[in-house]
Amino acid sequence: MVRFEQLHFLHGAITEKERKQRAGHYYVFWWTDPSHSPVTIRFEYRQKKTGSKIYYSEVKALNPKTKNKTRFKVTGKEYQSKGKVTAWRVLILRKDQIIASDQSYLW
């Protein structure tokens, strides 16, 4: 992480407890959708201490623009108890069909 990003995510964290809660991994995905139809962005990931178990987080974009940005984070108790993210994949789904995807090297 670049130093200014670290400062940005830790901005306002006064105590050590607040800093620990914000420690983790942050992901930003930029994507385009010329059709402007509703989609679901699904972020799947594995963590160090849980082996091959897959966790996920979803965001629904009901009225996406042509250019979009979606953010995901793995922080707080989840990050502290399960460890670092070792692999990830992001899917853009429309009516339960994958229309786009990207993944880390280890996925």
C-alpha cells in the first residue's frame, strides 16, 4: 500500500483499537457497463488461516453508469482472526450469469 493510501484509510483513527479495526485489505474495481442494466458485483476471496474456504461480499448496482467504481474491504475482526487475503476474484453478474470477471494470480 502506498503511504498516502494508508494515511487515507487511517484518517480519524485516534486510538490503537481504532487503527486495528481499520487494518486489512482494501480493493477498488473500476468497470464499465454501456447497457446501464442492474448488475451484482461479487467479490470472492480466501484468507490465510482458513485454507481453501471461500468468503464473499456482494454489492448490487441497480442503476449503473457507463463508468463505475466499486469498493470492497476485508478489515476488523475478520481480518484479525482469519488473516490476510491470499487470493481473490471479482465477478459482475447480470441475472445470475457472469458477464465479466477478474482474479488474482493465485486464484
